[in-house]
Amino acid sequence: NKNTKKLSSPLPDIESVLRRVASKKYKSLIDGKDAYEQIRIIPEHVNRLIFNTLDGTMVSEVIQLGDCNSRATYQALMNHIFQPYLGDWMDIYL
């Protein structure tokens, strides 16, 4: 919504990632199953994530894929966690 401050976490340059990956002997792809749902919302912000369904009003205590800023938050978190390895033997591209 228009009141939400939009975050940005730029994606890595895909051409650079592909060049690096192509030059490596071993390659692996990891899919973070339900990855967004592993990131908790801080308690004082949970009330901002209310949504309506046919079953009634629901509140999410974790980030959902379609939430505003969810992609940027997840990309920034992965970059933070894996910073020592990025560009060396690991690249993160969401």
C-alpha cells in the first residue's frame, strides 16, 4: 500500500552470476522451501499483516511471498548471512 516504505535490495547481475557459475566444475541449486515463511514478523508489526479470507480475518506472524518488501527482506537476509562466501563459491539469486 502507499503508506508502506518500499525497501530495495538489488538482485546481483545475472550475467556475472552465469559467467561465474559456468566456469565452476561443480554446480548446485538449492530451493529454500517455504523460505519466506521462516522469517518472523516483529510482534509490534503483526497487526499490519491482517488479511481477509472466506474463513474470516487472519493475521500472519511470518513473511508471506506476496507481502510488500518480502523479496527485498529475504534477499538482504541471505546476503547478510552468506556475505563471506558471495562471489567466491556462492551466489544468491532470488
